[in-house]
Amino acid sequence: MSETSVSNPTERADAAPIDETFDALGHTLDESGPAAAIDLLVQSLDARGEYRAMLDALLLKARFELGLPLVQVGGFSEIPEALREKYEEKYVAAIREVGGKLLATGDIAGAFPYYRAIGETSPVTKAIDDYQPANDDRLTQVVEVAFNQGAHPRKGFELILNHYGTCSAITAFEHLPRDESIRTACADLLVKQLHEHLTASLRAEIAQRGQPLPAEGAPIPALLEGKDWLFQDDAYHIDVSHLSSTVRIAPLTDDPKTLALAAELTDYGRKLSGRHRYEGDPPFEDVYEDHRIYLRALLGHDQDAAIAHFQAKLDPTDREVDPGDTVAAQVLVGLLSRIGRLDDAITVAKDRLAGIPESALFCPGVSQLCQRAGKPQRLAEIARDQADLVSYTAALLQMGRVGSSTGSASR
């Protein structure tokens, strides 16, 4: 453990004059002794809002109480081993105290380095969760800590989306950690906001033209029904690049309500003129049509047709094991696994994704699929065919067949 280095906050305006503090320290030392003088030092720095110096004062107090040299030279390794653990405990307590003081003043950015130094960032995470922007200059600092420094990526993304706009949020999305739960939550936020903005824009356009408005809360298809004039002269009602990007991100969400909103976005996108419909990457070449099929399948609609649709995108001759060449297969495996067609997903993964480490896939691999399906015997068969000793052994262990190679799992 090493001592942290952080910035010094601005001195509070109501602090006692510095000369008075110097005089009081000398007087207290003469009248009450060193312990009282150190306590007064800590109290004075606390009152002045000089929290970086307050940390030094608390560490001075720790060294005094442990009988260590009052001016520390070197790091923790220079402290006698018999006292090192006690000093570290006092160091951590001092960090917590100073970090807590900073959080109490609302200085999330100032507190984060302290808590990060001792590996305890949950107080900062909670403070970020509770933070409410109020026309102050802290927003940029909180976003920096929450998103860029990783203290609370989901909340940081939410702040970016709500205060810097959809464009910034879409750019930020690409820099989210690979944690699936975080990316799913952020995709959910993005879809909901874009849907809200598009709905408001469509309702405003309909009202402006003096047309009857569907009931409040009506889905986008109901707003579009019988209103082809909304798209005359290449008209659009939301930034089409934002729409396209959000639709591409939408399959990450797993909430049925959000998936339904995303499907509505594709219903709108399909009506845009050709100049506003960007070409996508396989197997979502037609961004809105292909995603509509995929999202509706996740919602339980036309699943057999969706499977056939994405199966048709597989190259019947392409069985290379470069992960970059298997996107269509991985999308199909992901779809099959999410709608509960695990046996079919296992078959596609076995045929199309053999030899690719599961860590390199964005869909479940054979081992995970067999685990979910409760079929260790099938995993053993596939693993043996693919010369995968590790998966084969894991399957045998699950079947309770350690040391045995007989039965259907062997040749």
C-alpha cells in the first residue's frame, strides 16, 4: 500500500486567519502537550477545508501514537514490521475520514482518489447514484469519475445521455466496459430516450398539421398508420444516424418492454426514404428490416421465420474459424439461445464455431449452451470430435464418469 496523492480543495472562506492558527498550535503545545496540538491541527485543517493537509495531519497523529518518526521518510516498507499493520490500519481510517469529508461537501471528484487508493469505491458509487445535477460545474467532474474513470459507468452513461445528448451517448457507448450487465442497462436507457424523443416529434408533427392525435401513450405504429404524408419529400423526425445506431445497439437489452420499444423504432425506420436508410453490416444489412425480424423473434413473434431468415445468411461453404468471419453464425446462435432453442443453438455452434475460444465469441459457445441445456453427454461427444480435452473432461466430471471412457461419449 502506498500513500495517495490528490489535489487540495480550495480553502473555505470562513477559516480562521492562518497566523492565529500558528499561534494557537504553539500555545496548545506549551499548555496541553503534543497530542492536544495534533488534535487542534486536525480540527483546524478540517475547518479550513484543507482535506489533503488534513490527511497528512491524521498520519502525523498515527506516527506520534505509534512512536514512529514524526516526519516519514520512505514508504511503508521503511516502517518496522511490528508496527506496519497498525500504521496501515490508521492510514486506511484516515483515508476513509478524509474521503467522507469530501463526499459530505459534494466533492465526488475529490473524494474518488482517496477511496480508490484503499480499494473501497462503494461510497463514491453511492454518491454518484444520489447526485442530482443543478446547474453547477460538478457535472463534468462527476461524468469524468463515473464514466471515464470507471467508478459507475452506467450512471455516467445516463448523465451523458441526459445532459450531453444522444450523439455523445452513442459515442460513449463504444467505450463502456465489456460487462454485459452495464452494456444492457445503458442500451435500455438509450432505446427508451430515443423512443420518447421520436414519439414526441411525431405527435408534434401530427398536431401541427391539424390531424387527430391517437391517444396518449399510443405506440409508434399507431402514430404512423394512414399517415404516409409524414415521410413525403424525404422527411424524417429524428436524427437518422442516431436512430440507426440505437437500433443496432437495441438487441443488447433483455427487457421485453424495451425490446418492444426498439421494435417500434424499426417500424419507423422501415418507412424512411432510401436516402435515410443506411446499409448495415452482415447479417443486418438492411438495418431496420433485419433488426425488426430479430427483435420480434425475441418478443415471441414469428420465431421460425426469423430463424430461417438468419440461417439463409450463413455461407454454406464458409466454415473458417476466424471469429471475424462468423458474425452471422454468432448472431444466429445468440438468437436461438435467447428464445430457448438450445439444441439448435448447440448444433449451429458445433458446426460453425468450432475451434474458436469461447472468450472470443459474443454469443454462448458449445460448452455454455450444453451447460444451460443440461446435456453434458452431448458436450462430451462434441468435445471428443473436436479434440477438446478440457471440455471433454469437464463433461465426464459432470456425468460422474471420472476415469471411465465407455458408453456413448466415447468411440
